[in-house]
Amino acid sequence: MVSDPAHLQKELRRWVERVLMPLLREGSLSPEAMAAKLVKEIDELARHDAGGNAYVPDQFTFSFHPDALIGLAGNLTDIHASLSQSLEDQLTALDFRAARRLHVSLATDPTLDVGDVQVIGWHSGDPLKVTRELSPTMLGADAGTPPEEAFLMLQGRRHFPLETEEIRIGRLLENDLVIDDPHVSRRHALIRLEAGRYVLYDLKSTTGTMVNGKLTAKSALRPGDVITVANVELVYGEGAGGPPTESPEYARPEGAPEAEDVTPLDLRPFDFPTRSFHQNPSDDELPTTSSEPEAPND
């Protein structure tokens, strides 16, 4: 529980007015209501270490009725990155910590009233568990045991479990994770288990692969990392049970219709543009293991 919820709500209301309100139709939502729901998630989900430091969730989703939003100009990935950085800066200034880089996403939910907002926060991994960077000497070692319940969250709504030593990502149907988008290369990226941790490789794709907004050729993944393939966002996480399948902080009031239940897996992201995702049913044929994977490109 945070020490001064009233002060936190006052400061986060300023963030809402400065950052979120310009994205909404005038008069559609109250900044007080949005700040209150954001404070509620932080207050109920914050974890405290032995030194008294408060760790907030590193993942937040704000969902609105479609009619409450104005047309968003620009790349949605850039909009999410801007929201994420501004909220991280605000919470850091308020002496909060996060185990990973914050990621904020927007979603639409037609079951909400035009004047309502749903705020859901969650930890992509245990914030109190000491996490170490994968050292260069570990790369290329034996695969080891996969992290517990590792997964990718696609566009804030689809849970893709990571259960094999190699996961191929690309446009071709032979990939394990198929992304049907012309900007995605046929064989775009590879996630490989090395020394008990998953490592992401870009396979010399045309548009490149980013982790937390930076182009990368190879990155050891940590819970909360945001992988961008073309315009598609994938959040890496791990931990018992994977991402939350329900949000107990927003339990449906007694007698209310079931349509009021909204969870991170039920959210409908903005169609920017519409894409379909398919998981290859067979993992029998995996690429040959080598120290530095390469693949022919488009």
C-alpha cells in the first residue's frame, strides 16, 4: 500500500491531463476518474522490498470505449513508447521503482461506457527477484532449462507460450509464430534458449527488430522487454501462471452483467493496421543450431 494515496492521485492527475487527455474527445472522460483508477492499481499491486522501496507494476493497459478516442496520428508503437516513458518519469519522480522498463498500451473495449476507463496493471515478472544480465560467456552454452512459464504477449491481448529451445518468428507459415504482415520478413527473428535464458536474434530482417525501442541484432530477454517486429509489439514475460487471466482488482459488482469483466487477454487493441497471428501447430522442424543464426532475407 502506498504511503500517501491522496498525494499520488493529485500528481498522477496532472500526468493524465498532460498526456492522456489530448488523446480523448473533449468532455468524454474525467481526469480525476482516470487518476483514481491508476492509483488503485498501483496501491493494490505495489510490492515492497526489505528496504521499504515500492515497486509498481511494469505493465499498464488503459482501455476506453472506441467513441471516447480521437483519431491517433502517427505510429501506435511510437505513441505507446511516449506514454511509457512519460509515466515512468512521473513515477520515478514520486520515488517509485519498477523492476523493468514500464510499458503502457492503449486498447478499446465497446462494453465500456463512453465516459468510463478501465486501467489494468500487472508485473511481467517477480519484481523482488534478483535478475542478472546474461553474461557473454553464457551465450552459446547448453540450452538449459527454460524459464518458468515464459511467454510473449502479442499486441496486449494474445498469450504465446515459449516452451521449446527455438521459436522462429516471421511471415512464412513454416515459422512457429507467424505474423501476417507485409512489413515482417519471411524469416524475421529467432528466440533461442541459451544457458537457461531466452535470447532474441534478428535474422537480418528488412525492417529490423527492436527491444525497448532500440534496434538490436542479439539481446538476452528480461521480463518486461518490449520486442517490436515491424509495427507489432510483443512483451516478454515469465513467472508462474504467465500473464494474469483475470483482474481481481476489478471484480464485477454483484448483479452487474458479465460484459463488465475485462482482462488483459480480452482487450481489443487499436487496429493499426489489422493483422492476424497464427501459431504453427508443429515444432518438429526447427532451424539448425549455430552460434550466430542467420537466414536468407527478402
